[in-house]
Amino acid sequence: MKKILITGGAGYIGSHTAVELVKAGFLPIIIDDLSNSDIGVLDRLKEITGQELPFYKGNCGDKALLNQVSEDHQISGVIHFAAFKAVGESTEEPLKYYRNNVGGLISLLDFMQENNIRDIVFSSSCTVYGQPDTLPVTEDTPRKDAESPYGNTKKICEDILVDVVKSKVGLRVISLRYFNPVGAHESSKIGELPKGKPNNLVPFVTQTAAGIREKLTVFGGDYETPDGTCIRDYIHVVDLADAHLRAIQYLEGQTQDFYDVFNVGTGRGNTVLEVIQSFEKVSGKKLNYEIGPRRPGDVIKVWADTTKINDLLGWYPKKSLDDSMRDSWNWQKSL
């Protein structure tokens, strides 16, 4: 059984990816410092997978911790999720983001070289495209100056990975540029569990419907879009987890010193109001929301061209926006 190290494996996307890896016959080894996740996720993963997954509490920048993992397990590949991801916070505390996101990757790559681990799937982001000049976005769309330090850490990390591959140390890398992950596992045992104020739309939607928040504010209603609200490509987290599984499997068949990048989205965009309408339809609840002023730095519209990941990884999204809203609402109710 091949062992895959998942940094940030107790988090939203990491936990769902752990489930998909187990289903495919891998053993996920989880590292997480629990700064934006909950220890209870591990029990829920055991309920879903039927097995206890090895867990190490700490930061992937901790060399002693990584060495302990290496002593305990023969790691055959890495999926690297661990990063801070709040855009607003990154503008207020940029050094925190560069130290953790960039520094963490460097520590991890050092560890991989020392232990002859060749394969890594990196959690990147469509933020590297900024506001693209043409849509949909392909992997060849030029990257733009980041709107935030968070976005810049993703660009820098991609560049670091490219440079390490060019140095001919035998590394095989895939960067997955996610669009907007939503939804939850169909069991409602794991889902998005933001600590404090959420940074994403859907937890605001579900928390408002649950009465945790008084109302939802939609940032801007006067954009050049069909209903005036921003457009994003919302991808179900289980579909996204499946993309990571396919990426780690794809790397096994590549030659050394390999780098490639894939968009992970649905290939279509939805407005914020369409997300709200989908939620209201599947939940049967009317949402209390208002249109507020635009939010500085927001990209107006972006969605993915998924031809490359369809063709090379054989990956296609299986779940709809309604599926995502239903699973998100069931997860919220389970809390």
C-alpha cells in the first residue's frame, strides 16, 4: 500500500482527498497544525473510511516532525495543501503568509530531496490569473500580478517548483489551480469548517440560513455580468479531491524532472445570485441577503477551460451546483 503524505490533511480539501486516496488503495499520512481545522475530523475520517489514518500534529516547516514521519513511514508521494488562505488577512499580515506558505514549501522540498521522495501535487489557485483578459481561462493564460500577498505566495511557490524541476533533482510535480471549492462529503461527516469569520461565500450562505448570521451581504450588484454580481467557477470538493488522486496517479507514469499544471473547475461560471438561488431551491429556505458595495480587489468574472485535465487525467466533474448546495446545507445542519 503506497503511503501519501498530506500536509493540511485535516482541512477542508485535504480531508476529502484523504477519503478518495483510501478508496483508491492508498494510505494517507496526515500532517496538520490544526490552525484552521479541527481534531474531530480524524474521528469522522475513520467513520467514513473504516480505518484510523496516521496523524501528526504540527507544521510542515518543522524538520524534526517531518523526520519523525519519515522514520515511521516510507512515503511515496506528497500532496501539499498546508497554507494560510485568507486574502484579506494576507494584506494585513503579509510576512505571516510568506513565512508559512513559501517557507513551508521550501522545508517540504528539502525533506523530499533528503528522503528521495519524487512526487508532489501542489495546491495552487486560479488567483494566479488575476482578472484574465479572455475567458475561459486555459493553463496558457498569462499569470498576472497578484491582487494579494496570498495570491502572490501561490505564484512564488509555482515558480520555486519549476526551478527545482529545472535543477534536475528527479522531482515530478503537478500544480493544480483550483477555482472555487464548495460542497461537502455526502455523508455530512466532513465539510468546510472555517474558524471564525468565513472567507468564502458558501459558509456565509449556510450560516445565514441556519440563523448563525443575520444576513448575507453580496459585494457589488452593478458589474457587467448577467445579474450584476461576480461570476466564479464553483467546483464540488469531492470532484476536486478526485483530481488530486488522479494527479498523484498520473505522476507515477512520468519521467523524472517533470512539471505540469492543470485547472480544476467545472468549465462554467455562476453568478453569486445564481448560487443563492440554487441554495434556496435545494434547501427550501429563503435567504436574507442584501446587495452591498463592491469589495476592493475582487475579480469580476473567471471560470476554467478544463480541456487539458479532461484529456490528460481523464478527470471530469460529476457534481452540479445544486449538488454542492444540497451537500453544503446538509453539512451545516449536521453541525
